[in-house]
Amino acid sequence: MNVSAKRLVRGAAGGTFRVPRFVPVLPRPVWVVLAADAASAAGSGLTLPFLLVYLHTVRGLDVRWAGLAVSAVAFAGLLGNPAGGQLADRAGARNALVAGLVVAAAGSAALVGAGSVPAAFVACGLLGLGAAIIWPAQDALLGGLAAPEQRSTVFAVRHATMNFGLALGAAMSGLLADLSSAASFQRLYLLDALSFLLLIPVLTLCRGLARRPPANIDEADDGTRGFRHAIADRPFRWIWVWVSLAVAAGAAQFHAAFPAYATGEGGLTAGGLGIVYAANCVTVLAVQLPVLKIMAGRRRTHGMALVCLCWAAAWGLTLLADGRLVVFALAMVVFAVGETFLSPTVAPLVNDLAPAHSRGRYNGLHALAYTTGFIVGPAACGLAFAGGAAAAFLVGCVALLAVAAALTQRVERLLPAGLDLGRSGAPRPEEGST
């Protein structure tokens, strides 16, 4: 950092944390949360690629039970997402985030001793529950800390910093993991647990994150009113459907159909798969901020449509790759571009639609749409691939993404124009709007 940039940092005690010109200017508490998220992502990057391998190959669990235990991470989200959202509204987003960090740390630490099927299920369930609480709590916290006109920037930068953390953790894991040594994996899971716990003092000591009651909260709220409001909100309902479809046919297949097809019918080696995933991460880091500038002043729903088109094009390229590494890498680059249009569009829209007293629950249901897609998508992929219909399944994903792209027109018609453009003065739907 140059001298002038350092002066800007020292002069930012009033609340704005200034960094070099190419990085957006955001409130200091937002940077604290983003830095904490990147550190947590680095811890997760150490372990996520190896969970099934660790339980089956290293700990000796039958692969069927190991696979079911891993699925418990996703299924825990069905409970954790709405619970995390409600906790954020009732106890404060920061407190809910801290609670999620504690639960996730307990799950990661429990994996150190997961030498039996019951222990593996408990550990994976805790890890998934903690992560599911963290997601809506953190999104609600960021949504509350940022002004409406900053939310697209905040969530775009969050996507870039999270990917940086995951890539850093994955790179470190390659140096530390040893399939012949259970102790090496146990150290990784302890480091992951530590990455969660170390964030708690940071979040609790930052003055800008001190808990404040949500504005205009109804003291008679019985804990369900916020969910009813979200479900009655037509724009939010259609966004929820869009997220479920796009994730099931797009993001979930990034982890399921793509690696299975690429290393199966596609003829790609394991080393080649690592290269194309690296191309994805590098593209996200390089393109996220330029895409944010491209989206400035443009409709967020158009960005949502571009997400679908990019992901559909990625699956089309995958089908055409025929063992060529460069085409598989191009598919992941195109997929990454779609990711960069997702982060400054959907999450900011959800937080702009949400009243202050229900922001956590809106984010909880939004996270639940992702969880639904990540459960349904891989399950459908497994059935299709087992039946020898891998290529047909990817074609079906392209068709579903086309449907999701068409749904963005419906969302656009329901949103006030200003809200779609991310304007701070945009009117918001009244409670119970239909």
C-alpha cells in the first residue's frame, strides 16, 4: 500500500475505511465482516474438498455411510437457514453469527474424532447447522451495515474475498494433507475449527458491530410474523423460485455434474480438473469488480438473466469439450463470469425488499432456496448419471436455466424500477404486498 493510501486508512476513524483506488470504499465495520468471512473461508478451503475422502479413505467408513454423513451437512441447512434468520432478528445479526461460528467450530472439531458412523453424522450435522446459521446471519449483518446503494458492492466484494479465502485454503491443504496420515487431516479440521473461533473476538470487539435493536421492530412479534411477511411478498417469492432453479441447474452442478462428467465421459484427468477449477477461481477474482462497475445503474434482474445464460453456456461448452482441457477451462471461466453477476444482484435485492425487523428471516429463506437447490440438484444428478444419461442431464440443466432466465422478466415487472436499479430512495413493497 502506498503512503497516500496509508494516510487514508489513518484518517478513517470516523467510519469509512479507504483503501487503494481499485477497491470500493465501504464502512469500516463492513470490511471487518468481509475480512472475517475471508479468514473463515480459508479454514473451510482446507477441509471441504476432502470430507468424503477423509471419512471413507482415512477413517475407514463404508463409502455409502460416508456419503450420507456428508449429505447431512446440506440437510442441516433445512433447519439452520430459517433458524439463523430468526435468531438474527430476535437476538441481533452479530450475535446470531457468533452462535453459528461456535456451532460450526464444534462440528469441525468433532470431525477429528469421527471414527464411527454415529460420530460422523453428529460432526457433519453440527458443521452443517453452524454454516447454515452463519449464512443468513452474516448476510443480514452486511445488509444492515451497508446503505442500500452500497449493498451491490458489499455482496460483490464478499464473493471475491470469499473465493480468495477458499482458494488460499485449498492451496494450503494440498501441502498439508496426506492420505496415509490421519493425523494430517485431524490437524486440518482443528485449524478449520480455530478459523471459526478466532473470528469471535474480532466480531465482538469491533465497536461498529455492537448490537442494536432492529429499527421499527414490533415488540409483539411472535417470531413467525417475519416469515409470513416474506412468503406474502410476491417479488421475494419469485426470487426464491429463481434461486432454487438456478442453483439446482447451475451452482449445484458445479460441484456435482461437471466434475463427474468431465472426468467420466469428458475424459479429463484429475490433474486437469484441478486446473479448470483454478481457472474458475482466478476468473472470479479478476472479473468481480469490473462486473460490479458494469452493473452500476443497470437493472439487477438483467444481471440475474446473465447468470442463467452464462451457466447454460458453460454446460454447453462442457458437452462440446470432448476431452480438451482448454474447452473445459473455458467452460469454468464462463461459469465464473455468471457467478460474478449473481453476487451484486440477488442478495442485495433480498436485503432491499426486507423490512429491518425481518431482514434476518428474509435472508434465512433466501439461504434456504440455495440449500434446496444444493439438495435437489446433486440428487437428480446422481440418478441421471447412474442411469447413463449424463449428457441428457446437462441438456436438461440448460433448459432449466433458460426457464430461470425467463422468470427474471416476471421479477422485473413486480419490482419498483428504483429497487431493481439499487437506488436508495426506491419505495419498498408494503407488508403483505401481493
